[in-house]
Amino acid sequence: MSQKLQPVRGTQDILPEEFAKHRHVIDTARRVGALYGFKEMATPIFEFTEVFKRTLGETSDVVNKEMYTFEDKGGESITLRPEFTAGIARAFISGGLQEKLPIKYFSTGPLFRYERPQKGRYRQFHQINFEWLGNADPLADVELILMAADILEDLGILSKTKLNLNSLGDQETRQNYRAALVKYFSEHKNGLSEDSKVRLDKNPLRILDSKDEGDKKIVQNAPLMGEYYSAAAKAFFETVTARLKDSIYGDRVVINPKIVRGLDYYSHTVFEFIAESDELGSQNTVLAGGRYDGLIKTMGGPETPAVGFAAGIERLALMVHNTPASIAPVAIIPMGEAEVVEALKLASSLRHGGIAVEFIAGGNVGKAMKKADKAGAKHALILGSNELNNGKVVHKDLATGQQNEVSRAPETLIPILKK
Ligand code: HAM
């Protein structure tokens, strides 16, 4: 087959069985989110490149290596969104939504990153995403993380994860910590990778996240952020930690100073729910986020505190094993041409009554029954010449083979089928 007839590397078709899992994840997130006051909204799938470039961090892998950026026919630089947060911050600013604060937004849809594909990591993937704008209180972080845990719990996977929690401090913390890192890494500059030498000038914090083996060795003895927290940052993190440890999910909480996140806009709380089961292989972060109080101001908007998270739907789907059963249809089988019109009317009235119908015409009864079985039907309604005239239909239970004649009137038939 021509290569062009394959899906592009890192993309995949989502067939019904897999889609049922995606839908279950999205429905659960939407339902739990609504219980916390989140409203659904959508931003465009592509934005001006600027929206992502400065905000996510010019030294981040996402901006440096992974964005799908192209020039459109009007000469504008456009980027397929690699994440939701920057686009939603843009929508907040360009829509003049300040009056609506506090805002709680839920979104879902596809994202694009030119990454090396492997299990749980794709070039087109999907997220459920939550953003809470306009609340600076540490309890907002706590509530948001509890909501994330509720979603994982409802999906039946919370017990397979740990909540890794860290704080990146406030501006004062980061200025002091940055100075300490620059000093330390400058002393070890010769051992750093080329990427990290660039990061040393632009964003030394990023070196802590480096995958390079040489960098990792140097990072082992680097100064720790915890020693540089300002009093305010320390108090903020202590509140978040204490409230979470006291919550019903307290046993899931782990303080992990290594969580620094791959995007630049975070401050204070950062967190990742990391899978402990081996269903995900090395891509084991299922849900991640944090506070980003500086982002909207950096983009030219009003100073607006914010906190949010996203979870990869493909990764959640790999861990979900209890999707709700799909609705079994009722098979409607007209015995011949003469019965087709009445059978179609019957199908319409049942569908209007909320019953799924698989309409099976043509062929003999044996073949029709096989088709009904393949469609997952548990019951069949068979319409022959006798029934055509007496207002009835043969109702057959496909599991037991039992059958009897019942009225075709929807008010009689629908309650029987619903039972
Ligand atoms: P992120 O850590 O880049 O954060 O992505 C969040 C989650 O999306 C990851 O934990 C993972 O489950 C999933 N994910 C990321 N990349 C891929 C990929 N290539 N293939 C499959 N799944 C992937 C953000 O995107 C932030 N915008 C989250 C946030 C919202 N922070 C504040 N608000």
C-alpha cells in the first residue's frame, strides 16, 4: 500500500471500541467538572505562533522542537495548538472576559506535538483540560487537585496513581533560586550538554528537567528550590500540602522536588498524577498542571491569578477497563417486501421512544437472525403477513429463543422493550 494511505506517524484512527473509552473519560470529566462549577468552552485548534512561543517558554522542548508551525496563504505564522492553556489565556484577554472573573473553564479536543511517538505519546493526542482564572487562594489549588482526583477515582484508576506535588515558588523565590543555579551550573558548564548551555543563559531551571545523562549527573548535586522559598511561597505551599494530606485522598500525596514541569508559565503549586501500574510504560504521567499567576500579564492582559491542569485521554484510556456497556439495539425484521413500509414506521416510532433499532431487511429469517446477533441485538421484532393485518408483531428473545405476539402500538411495545 502506498505510504500516503497510512495514518501519519504519531497519529491514529480511533475506532468505536477505543472511542467508547475516550467518551467515557470525557463524559466523566465533564460531569465531575460541572459539580465543581466548570463550564465547557472551546478555542480554535490553531493560533498565531506568538500565542505559544513566548508563553510556553522559548527553551522548552514544546516550543523548541515540537510545534507544528506553518505559514498560511496570507503569510501569517500559525501553530497547531500543542496545549490548551495559552489559547485560553489568549481568549480571556482578546474576549475582554475580566468582568466574568472568577472563571472556570473545561475544554477537550486534539493537540499536536512533533514528539518521538511511543506508547502513550503521540503527535496528535487529546486532553481533558481545566482552567480556573481569578482565584489566588491556595484552597483553589487544593479544590482543583481534589477534582482531578475525583475524576481519576470515578474512572477507577486513582488507586493506580500517586499525586506528586511540588512548589516552584513565587517570583522572589525564583529570582534567588535562579541566581543559585546559574552559579552552580556555571561552575560545571564544561560537563553540560549543548542544549543546557543555552538553557543556562535563558532558563537554568529547565536544566533540572534535562534528559541528557551528563546533565542528569550534574543535576544530582544542584541546589534545591526548597532552600530558596520566600516566606510567602513557603506558607502557600504548606497550606496546599496540609489541606491535601488531610483530605480523603491524603494517602496519595507525595512531595516530589523533581517535578518542575516542561512549560515555563508555572509558579507556586505544580503537580502530576503519575501511574504506578505498568500499563503506561515510560509515559506514566496521566494528569498534570499547576498555578500560573504570571501568564496572563506576560501576554499583555490584566494581572490574573490562575491554576489548571490537563490529562491525556489516550493515557487515561490505556488504564480504564470499565467503560459503560453500549446500548443493545432491537432488531426489526420485515419478512418480505410487503412488510417493509410498516416495519420502517415501527422502527421510527421506537427510535422516537428512545429505543435503538437495527433494521434488517432482505434475505431469509436465518440470515436475518445472524445479522441481528452481529449487531449485538438481544431482542428481535419480526413482522410477517399475519401481523401486518392484526396490528401486532412477533417479539423474540434472542437469548432464550422464546417468542410471542405483542401489540405494535408504541405505548404497549416501548415499555416491554425498555424492561
Ligand atoms: P503537559 O504536561 O504538557 O501539560 O500535558 C498534560 C498531559 O497531557 C500529560 O500529563 C499527558 O497525559 C498528556 N500528553 C502530553 N503530551 C502528550 C503526547 N504527546 N501524547 C499523549 N499524551 C500527551 C499541559 O499541557 C498544560 N497545558 C496543563 C495545564 C493546564 N497546566 C495548567 N493548566
